[in-house]
Amino acid sequence: MLNQKFPSIIKNKLFLLTIILLVLTIVLAVLFQSRIFLILGVGGPATFIAGFIFLLLWNIPSIPTKVEIKADPKEIIADGKSKSFITIQLLDKKGRPIPAPNDTEVKLTSTGGKLESAFVKIPKGKEKAETVLISSRESGKIDLAADASGLESIDIKLNFMEKPRYCMHCGTMMKLNGKSCQNCGKTPPSGVDTKSCPNCESVIPVVAKFCAECGAGQAA
Ligand SMILES: [Zn+2]
Ligand SMILES: [Zn+2]
């Protein structure tokens, strides 16, 4: 268990030390050309230490250094109910997925939308945890960041897309927050009788020539 706490830099230094000791042994052996010196003086302890260190290195598992966030999909409709499935994954320093050495709590922060859970736990021995992000009604890009003690976070951006809406007069796709159609300048009819779109079953004004939800032309 202690081995898992070895930071990789120490691991690298131990490796370097091993190499230096072995080289030193060989150099001294060549310089003095003495078998006794080699075996008793430096060779014995150096080889012993090298062997011990190698044994130690062999037992050191890689440790997670990064936490990566993935979103599927990265673009969802800004309707306050669309979902993106979020995966939080532990990576080693080379970017390979790696199991958690201990239960790892990760705090998620989002600049928009709503996380099903802001804290997720990656259980010991598992590589990842999951949660869900629900869009807000405000469109635009948001940042999603993970915070787990001592781990570098690979943050991502998600895009909440404007919900397509069609002009009921001319069928042009309108902006979600646009009050009038950018093509014909008319505003959607309001306070009138409604009907159901034969194409998508949305409730739309009787006078609508086009469905606001799906853009389908309506029979006169
Ligand atoms: Zn229009
Ligand atoms: Zn429709």
C-alpha cells in the first residue's frame, strides 16, 4: 500500500540511481581490475541495492494523475430537459485509463445546466463513474470541470443549442428568443384557437400555415 504513494518522480530517480550504481560498479571493476574489490567492495552491495530497488519498482503500480470528463453527446438542446451522459475517468500520466487505488471522490462544477449529482465517487478498483447533465433553457457553451484532490482535471465544453422553431407564417427557422420572424417580420399568432399538427402532434394556432415545432406545412 505504501508503494502506491510513490510519486512517479521518485520512481524515476530510483531508476536513475540503480543505473548509476551499476555503471559505477562496472567502472570501478574495470579501473581496479580486482575481482575481490568487485565482489566485496562495491559489486556486492551495489548489486544487492539494485536488485532491491528493481524489486521495489516492480511492485509500484501506476497511479492516477488526471481525471478526464467525457460527455455524450456534447451538444444538447437548450430546453431544460435534454440530457448528456457524463463519464469521469481516471488516467495515468501517459493518459491511459487506470483503476482507482482508493475510493476517489470527484467534485463536478458546471457553468450551466443541472448535474444529477455534483459529487461522484469512483470506487476502489474501478476506472470511472457516471452522472447526467441536464440542459438549461439558456443556449450557449458551458464549461464542465472535475475536482479530485491531487489530480489534474481535463475540462470540457458542452453546447446547449437553441431549439429549432419555425415561423408559423412562412416556415423559416426562427431563433428561440426571437420575437418576430427574421424572414417575414411577423410574430407568431397568439390568443387564437389551437389545433394539433398532423405531422408531430404539437399544439399550434389554427391560423398557422406552418408548424412551429417541426416546420411542416399545414393544410389550409
Ligand atoms: Zn416568417
Ligand atoms: Zn409539427
